[in-house]
Amino acid sequence: MKNIMKKIFLLPIIASLFLLSCQQKTPISGEQSSDHSSNESSESMSTVTDENIPYESIRDTTFENLRFSGRVLRDETGVHLDWTYSGFLFQGWFEGDITADVKAVGQLDYLLHIIVDGQDTSARYSLDDTNILLATVEKGYHTIEVRKTTEGSTATVTLQSLNYFGKMDSQPSPPTLKMEFIGDSITCGVGAKAEQVTATDWDYVRDCDSYLAFSTMTARNLDADCHLTAVSGWGIIRGSTDMTQKIPSIYSYTSYIRSKNIEWDFSLYQPDVVVIGLGTNDISYAVWKQEEYIQACRDFLTTVREKNPNAYIVWVYGMMNNDLAALIQTAVSEQNDAKLSYLSLPCDQSGGWGHPDLTAQKEYAAILTEYLQNLLPQVKMCLSSVKK
């Protein structure tokens, strides 16, 4: 009886220690750790009365208190948001308009998703816009996240300054869980908004929004940060229209658009999960060169494992066709990697340009979320529920 009582007494202590371990934060992308998470900061720091906060007009060009996401490149001209879904998050005491000085380069307009205190809105900007409004807020403590959800091949955006009236808080700590998605147009959310394939008013900027892709929805479901190393039309061994458009050839770059001489430092961001969503654009070549394709998949899996030695790697396929499923599964199985698996997703071509529509993207996110919850002990134990 004494032993049973001791075990009962120790259970709450063990549970508390486990929960604390789930809350530990790890810096990413060269960030400095803050002493508290974004949630903890907003709860504890916001209790300080406004009378004690020195509200000032600030033009911030150092960005030392911003948490950047994605493979961003920084130089003397600013911080370059090239990859889709790259962005930044900050928090503090603000009042009125919060704006950003930017320089955009590309072919079309671009979309930003701006999440203010958990409320998401999207805005479209032209390449000529040099000062953009991010938010207008009432006086108080706010958390603001900005994501460029347009692909780099459409437009790149350089953040040159952040302008506000208030006081910036310290840099938010990153989420506990980190993910990377390597893929193509499906991963980038191409066509998700266009629900009818007969539509005649498709707008590439409006209808290609990575915020609506299964990749980013899965990350948000799991309260994870994520990098999208994805480009529409690209594949493992060739692109849909260009033999040179191979994701393995650019996987090591910080920016595949801006400079091929700057290698990405993989130590800055070590994901817990890597999801590969490639194969759709390889069909016209791979079906005739099956052994060559299997070897290319093997080689890329070897590279991804070398760069991410501790990650769970999941290859997802089937969203637009299933012709290469057996070849991809062969490459996956032959790696003999206990932390590598294959996940088949249902085909859907009812969205824009024959891509999965928004309903399908949500379904993929739900399937992958459940799959990862069952796969990863830290996800299954640390998260009590999935956000709807």
C-alpha cells in the first residue's frame, strides 16, 4: 500500500516535469532566445500599465526584435523574403498605424497575410508600393505576424524598415516544433482559391496563396514554425516544362532567385519533421526512365537526411496523379531509414489549373496532422487538441 501511495504522489510531479520539457524553446534562423515565449510575454508584459510604457515614433531598421521565418537573406539593403511563406513576427505596445518600407521585384502583385492578435487578414500589394500598411491598432499590447504567401518566382519583397508608434517587446521565442516542406505548386497552394475548373477569371496572384496550402495549414494545426522550400512546376528529375527545374539542384541555397553563391546554413534551422511533396512534375520523363528516377529519389533522400539528421521525413504523393507511386515507394523503402515513411494522399484536380481545391487542401492537412500526431511522441503528448 505504501508503494502505491508513493506512485500516486509522484504522478503529478512527473506530469509537471514533462509539460515543462514540452515548453522548451529552440532558436531558429540565427535568432536570439528571449526569456519568455510570445504567449508568456503577452500575458506577463501586457499587465504593465500604459503609463509606464514610453510610446515613441520609431523607424526600425535593425529588426533585432523581429522573429523571422523561412530562409531569409539579409544584407545592407534589408531582409529579403524570397521563398513563399517567409515572413516575420513581432510584439509590443503599439498605437495607430504600423507600416513597412519595402522594395518588391517580380512579374506580378503579391499577397501578404497579416495576423494581428490571432486574427488573419490578407492584402494585395503592387510592385510599386514602397510603404505598406500592415495594421492599425488601438493603444495596447499586440502580436503581429506577416507572411508573404506569393511565390518568389512571382515577386520577392525586401523589408527595409518597420515604422510604428509605441515600444517593441523582446524577440518572441520560436515554436517548439519545427517543420520543413519541400515541394511544388501543391505545397505552395496554387489554385486553392479557384473552386471551379471552368472559371474564366482566374487570377494567379489571388488564386495562388500558400496560406491555403496543406503544408502551412498542417504547421498551424500543430503550432509549428515551417519553412517552405517549394517552387511551382519543379520536380526531382525535371520540371513540368523545363528539364533544369529540379528541386535537388537548389535545395542548398538560401535563395534560389537572388544568389546561387550563398549556401543555406542548415544548422540555423533543424526541423523535427521534413515533408517532401514532389513527383507530380516528373511524370513525362520518369515513366520512361524509371531506374534513373528511383536513383534520383534515393540521392535526394540521402541529401535531405544528411542535412537533417534527426528529422522524421515523410514523402507525400498522389494529390494530382499517382503514376510514380511505386517508384517513390521503392526509393523510400530502400533507404532503410526508420524515421522515413511514405504517405499517400487522395487525388483532386477540381481547383485552379487542375490543382487541388481548398476543400482538398484542408483534407490533406487533416490527414497529415493526424499522421504526424501518431508518428511523433512529442506532438502526440504535448498537444491536447488540433486547431480547427
